[in-house]
Amino acid sequence: MPGMSDAIDRLTTIMDRLRDPGGCPWDREQTLATLAPYLLEEAHEVAEAIALDDPTKLCEELGDLLLQIVFMARIAREQSRFTLDDVADGISAKMIRRHPHVFADRKVADSEEVLRNWEDIKRDERVDQQAGASALDGVPAALPALLKAYRMTEKAAAVGFDWRRPADVMVKMREEMTELEAELNADDDDATDRVRAELGDVLFVMANLARHLGLEPETALQRSNASFKRRFESMEAQALVAGRSLRDMSLEEQDALWEEAKRLETPSSDDRHAR
């Protein structure tokens, strides 16, 4: 089996062949901008493979993601911006710099202190930092909303703005649910906008709760999405065997199929989602 450097060298050689004159027309036409959507897609597929706990698929998807990085680095090299070695050297230096408790003599008590130190070091690294820069700087605007809420509150927590316990977040969530319910019961022309605002507040607090529980909300929701899809398709299959359509069934009949779909599943301690 080839070593890591041999395998990476082989991949970069393949990419060079694809981009060089006489290579693949499609690959030669790509730009950093055209590749950006593929990078996001591959990252989501990696996350899906992790949620499925499928090592074979994860290995494949990580390869697809690595290809996008190599591809982009090759284009950057053509433009005399940077190389793949620059990418690797840069992240290596950053990891050493941001882990002084491992590579230097700084002491930390726990992972929370590690995160606080990480944010402090990041702020110190911004040599062009202007007065009034926010602790929230660095959260990508294009992140999915739930993950963005998670990352923003993570950064806020690093400067001490946070609930102390998950139970405190639950109190806030119940408060937000009460406010949402009040707006749902309102009967005026502006209720829709207020319902949207209150629903957003509920989702934001739920992202906070996930963080306090040590869970990443996007991954948690993806697992629930997969569970719902699996059970709903089981309902459809049961209805088909009975010569029926879900569309023609009553809600009570559909609920019975849902419960049967849940019963047919192999029990799993981390996959018991109620409807």
C-alpha cells in the first residue's frame, strides 16, 4: 500500500494531467467559482456518510472532498496565488499556533478553556483587525441557518455570554414556545410576520440547546430527516401491499402505518424519534 505522500502525489499528478493542455475539456474549463458549489455538495455528502455510520461511503466521500481541495489548489497555482503545499503548511502552522497547550507550555483545565483560547488566538491573528471588530467575525454568511446559529453562540460563549446549564436553555425555549403559541392564536394582519420571528427564536434557542448538550444540530436534524424518510417510505410500501394509497387513507389509518413502520425498525438507542 502506498504511503500518504505517495497517494497525495498520485492524486496531484492526476489533477495536473486533467488540467494540462490535452487534458479533460471539462476539468480545464473549471474555475474556483464554478467549483464552489461542488465543494459544498461534497461536504454535505461527507456529513451524510457520517450520519449513516457507513465507513465505506465516508472513505469515498472524503476522497471526493479531497479532490475538490486539490482541484482548487491546482487552479490557484496556475494563477500564481498559492500551491497545495502552501495550503498544508498554512494549516499545519495554524494548528500548532492554536494548540499551545499541546505544542507549548500553556495549561488548560478542559475543552471549554481550549475553545476560549482558540478564539483569543484567532483575534490576535487578525493583524488588520479594526477597532470594534466583533467576536462573531469569522462565521461564514453562507452557512446553513441552524449551523450558523450554533457557531455564533459558540463564539459568544467563548467570551462568557452564555447560559450556564442546559436546564437554563430549556427554560428559555419554553418561554419562546409560549410566545410562539400566543402569536399563533393572534387574529390580525401582522400575525404572520410575528409568527415567523417567534419561530426563528425557537429554532435559535434549540441550536443553543444542542450546543449545550454537545451535539451538532445540523447532524441531529439530518438523522431525524433520514429516520422520517425511512419510516414514511415504509408506510408507502405497506399501503401498496394493501392495494391502497396514502392519499386515500384517513389520518388514523396513516398513524397506524407509521406506528407499524416504527415497530418494524431495529431498535436503536440513538434513533428513537417520535413523530
